[in-house]
Amino acid sequence: MEEYTREPCPWRIMDDIGGAFAMGAIGGGVFQSFRGFRNAPSGLTRRLGGSLSAIQQRSPVIAGSFAVWGGMFSTFDCSLAHLRGKEDPWNSIMSGALTGGVLAARSGPGPMAASAAVGGLLLALIEGVGIWMTRMTAEHFQPQQPLPADAQPPPFAGINLDSSGQQSEFQ
């Protein structure tokens, strides 16, 4: 299953870093706005100020973390595609596992293995759902069998046609 809308690999990495940064900034901003609002002192003005303060402090950090994850994942994905010579879901699954493991490397071998397993499992679920959705939507676009030559189309509601194909009076 090949994606035709993706950029070639060197540019795909930069594209994924930017996309992941944007997702982290937007998602982190929304999450931090609720968190800052909830944890601020009472009063609407203070709560809105706390919300803005939390967005300014934490949203760039979350966006940067997302960008690192996206860049590392995309780098592994492009490297595996080049080494294996094909682009398939296994590249994404292995890239997710490698990314999870590398990002948890400072925690030791146990957490590194657990994070790699979670990363691989998460990407396997994402790829599996993508394949399932493709198969489900592909059923709608399968070619229809043509009607046999002797078959007549169903008559229109309220219009009677005689044997010559002319419209006849209602009965």
C-alpha cells in the first residue's frame, strides 16, 4: 500500500517534523488552556490569565517533544524503506518500535524495551485500522456487473410504458 501524496524521503522528514510540531502546539495549547484554567485561583480574570500563562509556558515544550518524535519516526521510516527496498506497513511498525526505544534509552534497558513494545504495538494498531478502512471503503468502488441484454430496467414510478417504449395513460 503506497502513499502517492507523500514527499520523497529527505523532504518527508522535514514535513513530518513540522506537522508533528503543529499538532503538539495545537493539542498542547488546548490541553494546557484547560489545565491552567482549572489550577488558577478563583475569579474569571485570574483563571483566564492562568490559562494563558500555562499555554505560553508548556505548549512550546509539548510541540518540541512532538517534533522530536515525528522527526525520529520519519527518519527511521525512510531509513527502513531504503534498506528494505519497499514501503509497507512493517516499516511504520518497526519505526514506531525503534522510536519508542531510542527515546526511552536514558531510562535503562527495561523501560526502553517496554517503550519500544508500546511504540510498535501502537503503530501496528494504527496501520491495522488503516488497512481495514481501506478494504471497507474499497468495496464501494468495485466494478458492478452489467445487466443482461434481455433485462428491462424497472419502470419509473407513475409512468407506464407500453411495449414500443411510448408513454401510455394511467390505468
